[in-house]
Amino acid sequence: MSNTLVPERRNAFPTMLSNKDEELIAAATEAISQRYRDDWQEVGAAMRTRDGRIVTGVNIDAYIGRIAVCAEAIAIGRAITETGDRGIETIVAVRHPKPGEPGKIAVVSPCGICRELIHDYDANARVIVPDGGRAPKVVSIGELLPNKYKRGSE
Ligand SMILES: [Zn+2]
């Protein structure tokens, strides 16, 4: 069913990956390849700060699932800890398959909590996401999180 009244969403930038985006995916893949532990570390993330640094992180899972922390949050925390908040130009997360699981390390979408976090630290961040079996693409965080939560009268 198509609805011609809904305008097509447009990005402010091309959705095709650049060489720098591929470099970011490679950095996230390297991070989780080095630190993968079944049930504990399965996702790697890499972000490029607005001043051009690449910072990686891996998720930390926990026995109490709700205290687990996503790889994107670890990367953002590392970036801020090391040099302060310089914004997020682009961010990506990749998931390592479990032993015996088919497939290889692949780009995954940020969860809802990470979408909030990424938006809080850079409302114009680019996010690399999977594209239904095709090559990953780039979208804006605003496109992934319309009607973002806001405090009070902000
Ligand atoms: Zn998340």
C-alpha cells in the first residue's frame, strides 16, 4: 500500500558510504574482533569525533541485563573522557556472531536508548545502519529518532 501524501524523507547528505565510513566500520570490526567474548562482548562501535579522531568501544553485558551498557555508549564515554565532548560526526556499531552462528560481523542499528544518547551529544550525527541485505547506508540521527524526548520547556 502506498500513501502519496507522505513526503519522501530526505537526508541532508548522501546515504552511500564514503571511504571514511568504511574506515569506521573497519575500526568497529577490529574492536570486537579483538575483544569478543560469547555473551559478554558481542558488539563493537566506532565513532568519528568532529575533530577527526576515531574512538572505539565494545559493549559490556551483565548478569542483570538492564545494567548492560551498549558499545556506542562506551565509545562516546571514552571520547569524552579522553579529550572532552567534540561531537559525533559519524557512529557505527557492528555485531559479532555467536560461535556456530552463520554470517559474519555486520553493521547493526543503534537501540532506542543509544539513539537518545547519540542525539543528546550531537543532534547532527550521521549513523551507519544496515539496509535490508544491501550495503549499509548513512542516515541522520534525527531520521532515526523523530520527536526526540526533551526536558521541560527546552
Ligand atoms: Zn544501545
